Amino acid sequence: MLKLLKITVLLGMAVSLSGGLYAQTYTQTPVTISKDKTRVGGKIYYSHVVQDKQTLYSICKAYGVTIDEVCEANPELDLKNNGTKKNTIILIPVRQDAETVKVAVPAAAPAPEEDVQDGYIIHTVKWYEDINDISKKYGISVERIMQVNGLEKKKLKRRQKIRIPVNDIDGALLYPSGNSTKKDSSLIDNHAAGEKEESEEDYSFARKRDLNAVIIMPLTAGRPAGSNNMDFYCGALLAIEDLANAGISTELSVYDVVQGKVPVTRERLEEADVVIGPITAKDLATTLEIAGNKTTVVSPLDHKAASLTEGHKNFVQAPATYNRQYADLIDWIDYDKRRGDKVIVISESDGKECELSRLMDESKIEHTDYSYNILSSRRVISDLTGMMTSDGVNRILISSENEAFVNDVVRNLNLMVHNKHNVALYSPARIRSYDNIDVENLHNVNLHASSSYLIDYDDPKVKAFLLKYRALFNAEPTQFAFQGYDVTRYFLGAAAEYGSHWRKKLPKIQLQRMLQADFRFRESGDGYINQGVRRVVYGPDFSVKIVK
């Protein structure tokens, strides 16, 4: 019998399911000292994420501080009365003798943004773009772009400014704040019911208020996979509730994947406007085989599933790939680079070639390549000293996915910073998850990270989501809960706006900033891959700033 849970926004069921999933014998969880630090009001604190079964006493004992000190550092949490809750971030005072030496840091130029002037978007041409890319991005013909900008030839120059008439841009999805209780959706305007617009392929894009969706993922698996996927599911339920508040109802069917078996029929998938999941590339391939060509299948979490776009026109990759992060880092360096700066690409001499090196060569950005073997690295400091400039910023890329090598480079760069060299390291966000890298070193080398996921806790929409999630599930939302909301909200929103053939509109929808991810899709292979990434900069004062 198929393991099927059918819902029409049944939030109560989610609470009972999650309660059952977490039932277990009590065992105290060991406390690991956090590597993340932050500066608040001139004082330095550890940022500790509370794990299941950790107590305030056990946390304070591990950090060598008193309960009163921690409570004073977190007055808004009222820890003495409320205790600790899983996934809550609490500040732990750092003893004065534990503070590190401050180092100089280069001033980073702001990320390029599209400016709007007198009814035109001013687009700055990236090194990897041509006029056809810009045409697809905004849904405007090449001829119209050439006409507006007085261009005689299609060839564009890097950093050239191009005017895009706002009135000609294809309509983008609009998203309510997430805490509205109004029934009139900002996603659905006052167009007459049944009104359609035609594409070049004569597809109908009638808006829909009644949606049908499927989520496929392991929910009854053991920890951590089962609990992570349940968090994703709970975030998805809140997205469906927000759509309901906007006047859009959703019939949702949830299928539990057990030991790689996807228990769903082609007939059920063909009824769905959106199919989200499964998680792994292998299970996604199985689902695509079951679905045929009609049903759109969304990959919600696996970065490596992007290869499935080859041969599957109905496949959509939601997480931005590592190659997309690489391209963004190169674009970021190209924008930040000033006269007197130097760009250095460091790689492992006997290691696997990284895609980043190839993309860097294609970019035509002037740079110096340097490689060494981690086992014979005595000359690295002297080599880097001879290579680096003293007149500007040394902008560094590490072209390696070997954690041990990346750690060695970061350690050496940290020594260069203490030797008064101005350094800025550009890296994919996974460097932040490497266990052997001291986070203080990432601050010292002024890490510029490009990430598929990043939560801005100052964002009002994020704050509203946190309050709602805590109230409903009595827990802190994990990264998986945020992703569940973002993926479900975006793709069901697209189906509501453009109807059954919403997938055809993806390349024309403008960048959408969700809670923790940005979505902007481009055709790749036969399917669609997300190009949206977020940027974060680690400062020497232990600040972590999102660059918009």
C-alpha cells in the first residue's frame, strides 16, 4: 500500500507527526565549543546553537562561564524562566584573554545592483553575458535592446551599461510578506477570470486559485535525515498557509520514500501542478522515470542533482550549483578589483583540477596562478610574499575542494595578514562548514563567500516566519524548514500566477529574494537551473554581513 498523507493545509497533523518523530529516551548531548564569534556592543561572544537535550548548566560548564553571565548576555530569551530550546542561538561571553588581535581588512566595494532611472533598469554587463543572455533575463527581444540603446552591433563590452525599459519587461511573481491575513493575494491581481496570454509556443498561462501539489521525501527515516525532512515539510506547510491567506488553496499529497522506493504512480504525478522532491539525485531520477515528460519535478536540496537537466525538460534544480557559486565569485572579484590590486589563484599541484581554474581563465581577468603540494609547503610564505602587492588588496581564490589543502591555504593567508599584507579571500560557502578551519582565521582573511543559502535574521519576513514557526511547532526552524518554505512558496506561487505551464515562464521571472535563498532560473541542458546566490563577508571584528 502506498504511504500517502493527503492534506489540504492540515497544520495540526504536522504537529502530531513531529511530536511522534522526536520521542526517544533522554540522553544528554555533549556540548562542543562553537567556532563562530560575533561582536555585540563592543564585547565578543561565541554564537552557540543549542542542540537537543543540552541544558543551560551543561552549556555554561563547557564554556567556563556562569549562568548569570549567559542570561545577562541574552536578556530577550529569559533563559532562567524559559530554559534552552533546540536550535536557539545564544551568546556566550568570551573571556578577555581569549580575544584575538585585530587585523587590517580591505574595504570591499558593494555588490553591483541594477539601478532604475526614468523608467529604465540600468544593467551592467557581466563578463559571462552576451546580449542574448540579457534578452532572456528580462524577456525583451534583442532587437528592442539594440533599439533602446542605439546599438549597431550585438557585441557588448564587460561593465557596459545597458538600458532596459521597465514597461517591456515580462511580469514577475509578487510575493506577500508572509504574515498577511488578507484574502486578496498580491500574487493574483484583478485580471478578469480566465484571461490568458500566449507564448510563442501557444501555451496557455491562465492564473489558478486551486492548486495540486506533491512532496516526495523520506519522512520516517532515522535521524538526522528524517528530522531534517520533517523540518522541510513543516516549512512547506507554512508556505501553503500563506498562499491560503492570499486566496489560493492547495491540495497536497506527501509520499514517504523508504529505502529508495518512490511509492507514487504516473497518474497521480500528472494531476499535480508541482512535484517537489525527492531529495537525492538517484531518487529524483527514479521519479522522473515514473513521471514522464508532462510533470515538472523540482529538486529541493541536492546541489549535485543538476546533471539531471540533461535529457529532462521537466526538471528544475532549486539549489544553486557549486559552478554557479564559482562564477559569482569571479564576477565579484571583477567588480571589487581596483588599480593596484592583485588576483592570485592558489591550487594544489598534485590535486584534482577544480572547475574554478577553468572559469577564471575564461573570464580574462588578469591573475597569477600559484600551486604547491601540502606535504612540501615550506616555501609557501616566501613565495606568497614575493607574489603579493603592497599597494592594494590581494584578492585570493582557492581552486581546490580538498578540505586539508584549503585549511592549509587559509592558515598561510592568516600568517600573511599578520605580516601586514592586505588580503581578501573569495570562496564558496562550504568553506564555513570545514571542521578543521578556525573561524577566526576566516575573519582575519576577510572571507567573501558565495552561498546558495543564507538567512538574514534582520529581514522582517524572516522574523515573521520565526514567530509563526515557533508558535505552531514549539521549536526553532532549521535551515531545512526555511528551504521548505522557500521552495514551496516560490513554485506554488509560479503555478498560481502562470497556470499549468508555469515552467515555460521560469526564465522570464525576475530574481526573487525568499527567506534564505534567491531564485532566478535559466535554461540549462534541457531543464532549468537556479542562478540565484547570496554573498556574505566576514569582518575582523567577527561581524558577518550580507551583501545585497
